[in-house]
Amino acid sequence: MKNDREIMNSIRAAIDDCTRGIEEMPSLQYRIARKAKGEEPMAKKISGALALAIVLFIMLASVAFAVTNGFGILYYHPEQSENKAYTDKILSLNQTWEGEYLSATIHEAVFDGMKMSFTMSIVPRDETDPIYVIPRIRATANGKALNTFVDHAGGLYMNDGFWIPCMEPDLAYDYDRIGVDVMLTEDMRTFAPTAENVEWEITFDVLHPEWPIEYTEEDEPMIGEPEWTDAEYAAYDQQFADACQAKHILLDRAAMLGSFASALASWQDPAEDMPFIDWFEDTLTREAFSMKEQGVFRFSTEPHLVRHAKNPVRFTLPDGLVAELQDLTVSVDTVEIILKITRPDSDEPLQIEHFQSWHVALLAENADTKLLGGVCGPDKDGSGLLYTAQWSINGPTDRIILLPVDTGLSREFTELNGKLPEAYQDEPIYVDLE
């Protein structure tokens, strides 16, 4: 029996057979497109083949919507819609778990060799009765556990849990459309790609609060807000200790449970050999919450080809800085670079401030790129700075182009398909892939 993706591929093939030659008739393409959008009535007489194609098109759309709830991988990552190497690997899972407190469905998933993305929806049974969900995403290859880190989840705190319904004041969340990116990682900062098949297990522990819920009157200062004194921090922490004594759950303004859990544990850190999420759940469920049920999803993925830089790369930056490309990893949809930044002519330790005056833009020949994020911090041995950044890429390439630029100019470098911006006057760094 065919699976959902095989059914859709068969329908696409049938449509291709019925509509062969339409690409040579732009006016017909235009009219069909307008009709599909409800802008124009169709002619009274159409060929039997075209009528069949329209029926099949509607069938295809219906099947796709039923499988993904209208929120598949390409809705979440539309930039990959023309990337065949990526779309061919999308899995139609449509796995649903029905629990007492919620139901959850994972619609689609795709793995690029170092990052797994999936889309899902969650439906609570009773939105007036809040629950706290602690997810765990486990990956294994050939029986070996791999480190995972949720890099993006559309606003959900997938690494340590989330409320249903959203408990953050003045904020709503659409749990029916959740897109998640999960990194295989060494240290939550760099990818750890694998060329092996990966077995995935996603679990959701559903916790129910047993104590009444309250909110802090004020929260720790955000970036840019006036810093607190030690006495103010102590008073803030005391709120959570008092709440534990009174058997109340105290939330901060982001509805996070970190400070409350620390107070429950009398401010003692977890044991070194105990994962944080296990300590976190164990602490919460001692008395304040009860564990009610667990949803489990399992599936396997095949890897894509992951490529690296062919040769070592080293270049200079302003202020006497030198950059050495420690790693460049390219999958079908992601590029990651790791730069080691040093200042050979000075024994003074580099500070983060040395990084703030420049930036590295990245282009790819024959593909579009978009910066996803970057982080800079001291190297483990203190000999310099490590700059790690990721970009999305929507097609195959054999060459990456690095452009060191002044931070104030970096937003101008958004040209695509490997075209250098006219404003760029320095020598670009070309990195060929093996």
C-alpha cells in the first residue's frame, strides 16, 4: 500500500500527463491560476484531460492539507520549496497521540545531516485547565546517543517546557502550527553532523499544577534596563522561596519556571551527571506538579550529503585581527562557519568588544543565503574568540564566498546567487567545497 507521499507523487505524475503542453500556452496557465484563486470563471467547454487534471489538482491539495493540517515543512521553510534535494527527503509522518489532557500530531519531518525540522499541532482538551509540557528530543545513530538542541520552535520553549494554554500575560500562541528545528550539536553552539541514519524519539511529559499559580510583581531587569542591586536580587529570589513555603507556583513575566524550580531545590544545582531537564522535571513533580501522561513519537531519517571546505582558509580583519576558518559545513539547506579570531601582535586577551566592529557576510554561488544567527565568545583555551554562525541555503553549491564587512554596512550585503554587492571594495574570500 502506498504511503501519503507516494500517493501525492502519483497524482503529480497524472497531472503532468494530463497537462503536457500547457507550459507552451501562457494564456491558459494564467487563466487556470486566476480560476484557482477564484478570480475568473472557467470557459464552459474544456477538454476531458484538463477537467481530469483540475480534479486531480483538487485531490492533491486535499491530500496535502489532510496530511499536514495546512502546515507542512514547506509552509514552515518556504525558502526550500524549489530545493529538490531537500523536498525529496521530506517525510509525511501524520502521527497522532491522543491523551487525556491533549492530543498532538507530528505532520512532517526532514533531516539534512545536521539539523532535523518537523511540524506539529497540539490541541488541549480543556483550555481553562493549564498544563505544563516538558518535551525531550532524543536521537541515536547505530545505537549511539547524539546530543540534540532545539534551535528554533517559533516562540515555544522546547528545551525546558511550555504551558498550554500560553500563560504569559497579554500573549497568545497558535499551538495548531508549531515548527521546530533541532540541531545535532557538540556544545549547543556548533553542529555535529552525521552521515548515518538517525532514529528519533520525541516525548511529551504532561504535568498538571497541584498548587495555585501566581505571578511576580516585578521581574529581573532586561537588557537595557537599569541594573539591580544585590539587595534587590535577594528580595526577588526571596519571593520564590516564600511562594514555595506557601505552596504557590510563582511565575515570572515570561511564565518561566526556572527561578521557581531553583527555589524548590533550595538553590542547589543538579548533580554533574544529571541532565538539566531531568533535574528540572524531578524538582517540579516533587509536590508542585504531578506527572499525568506521556506522549511518544518515533521515526527514522536518512542523511543528506554534508560537505566541508576543501582547503584551509585564513584572512585578516580590521584592528590587527586574524581569522582562521576552523570549519565550514554545508548541507542541502544550512551553512555553518566556525572562525577562530586572534590578534598575533598582542598578548592582551581578546574581548567580545573586538568582534562588534565587524561582521562576516556569506554568499553561495548559484543559491540564495540568509543569516539565521551567530554567536561570538572566548575560545575554550582562552587564546582568542570563536565566531559561529549559520545561514540557510536553498540549493546546491560548490563554492561559498565570505565577505568581512563593517558591522554598520552588513545589512547592505543581501545580494543573492553569489553576486557581490557593488559597495563591497575588499577582496572576497572564496571557499571551495570538497
